[in-house]
Amino acid sequence: MSEAPQTTGPAEPEAETSAREQVRTGVESVDAVIAAVEELEERPIEEHVGVFETAHEQLRRALDAQPAQQHPVPQPPADRSEQS
């Protein structure tokens, strides 16, 4: 009969540093929302709901916006070898 592996508790999170990796999308309006949510640790818990409600509203606006208003998608360069 084999024994189940012993665990001492939840798995250790990866080494946390004071400067966590920042997530950025390249879309200014979305990046501003992400930055506001990242700052929640520094704010009183009473303010969290308001920050999340604002974040939700701003992300909805970003999703509803026309793509040209957000961030133009770069086009790949034309292959010049096919033009000859």
C-alpha cells in the first residue's frame, strides 16, 4: 500500500518582489485602468469597490470603442519579391 504524499500546507507562491511585473496592453485607456487596479494595495479597503466599478465602466468603454479610436494595428511590410 502506498502512502499519499505529505503536504505541509498550500504551495508557496513564486518569490514575490516589491516590484511586481506590470501588465501593459499598449492601449492607453486599458493600461490606465490596470494601473489604477494595481494601486489598490495602497488604498483603504473602503475605496476598492469604487475603483473596481470605475475600472469596469472604463473597460466597457474601451471594448465598445471603434478599433481605430483605440490603437491602430500595424500592417506587415509588403513582400517586394512578389511584385517583380
